[in-house]
Amino acid sequence: MFTNANLCYKPMPYMNNYVNLGGYQIKVSNESGLLIVLKLKYSLAGMTNEVTSPNIEYGSQYSTELPQKSSRITITLYDNSNPEDPTVIYTIPLFYPRNACYHVSGTSSSSSVKEVPCSSLDSSQNIYNNCCCCCCMCNCK
């Protein structure tokens, strides 16, 4: 079983009316033993859209821009180790504009995701200082 990293976001439905005016991106760093996939879901011109990343392997990063004028933006990270049955690790609704950067760590039995300063993902030593947890179940150092 995975650590329930969704606890802080899942208790109630939400209306995410934030509209992206451009210039924002999502970046994910995979330092886990899992094969990660990111799914970006958003509304644009009244239509719901989904974009799925390629597999993000251990030690790799993936980034993508949020579509301009998109709203109701949700990021979901999956463990894609078994492509026939991907497992949700974390769901992140974006309620306000920010450069969203996340660090995934763990193993196939326990995984966690934490929001980190985007500048930390550019570090060649993969040092994540002053992290800000998205969720009360994260284990920030």
C-alpha cells in the first residue's frame, strides 16, 4: 500500500477556478524506485483536456507548461510500474498560480510526494532544502 498522500486534498469536492494566464510550468523529479507518469487535466474553452507524460524513470525529470487560459487544473502522479494497472500516488489541484515543482521519493511499498522550491530541481546534487509540504502526510526533512 502507498502512503496516503492524498489525505489533505481528498476529503471534499473542490472548485478550482484559477485561470492560468501563461508562464507557469510543472516540473517533476523522480528519485523513487517507481516508474512515474504525470497526468495533467484542465479545462480550456469549456472542454476538459488531459495530457499524459511519457514514463519518468528514476533520476529523471519531466516538465511541461500549463496551457494558457486553462482552468480547473489538476496534476495526478501515477506509479506506472504495471502499465495495465497504474496506481495513483498523489493528486494535486492547482488553486492559485505558481511554478509547481514536486519531488517523488519512495519504493513500491511506500511513496511520498512533496512540493519543493523549483530552484532545488536544478541542483546537480539533488539536495532539497526548505521544502514545503503539500500535505500533512508528507515526510519533509
